[in-house]
Amino acid sequence: MFNSLVTVLDAQKSKAKYPEARVIVLDDSFNTFQHVANCLQKIIPSMNEKRAWDLTIKVDKTGSAVVWKGNLEQAELYHEQLFRKGLTMAPIEIT
């Protein structure tokens, strides 16, 4: 005979959505448009040139832009990589 571990999930909890993390770039007075757009393209998966430029312009005009949404672990990675490239970053937001 063997022992087994059984996990019973609460139906309500199992349907609950995992929180989404948002990576936000802030406007600053020292990064160039080209640098911001290049960083977004290199670091954020599936970021094309047009989207990178659109987000860069949004950062300039509104003061910030959400550049990626998804799970927290990936958000932390992208946030750190963008920060290391010199971008001004807001704290990761959990929604």
C-alpha cells in the first residue's frame, strides 16, 4: 500500500485570476527617444519598432506608459533590465 497526497481546491479560489503585474516607464530629462525605443525593443518580448516608438512618445507626452503586463516574475525581470539600461522606472504595479 502506498501513501498519496491529495489536494482539494476550493472552487472559488481555483477560479480566481492571478494578479497581473504592470511594468511602467517614466519620463525623464536625460534618456533620448531613440534609447528608450531601442531598450523596449531589445528587452520586451514581441515589441516591434512601431509599438516601441508609440510607447516612447506616450511616455514623453503623458509622463508614463505601461510597456508590459503579465505575471510578476517576468515583470520583475523586464523592470530590472530596463532599469539597468538607465530608464526611469515606476515601481511594479500589481492589479
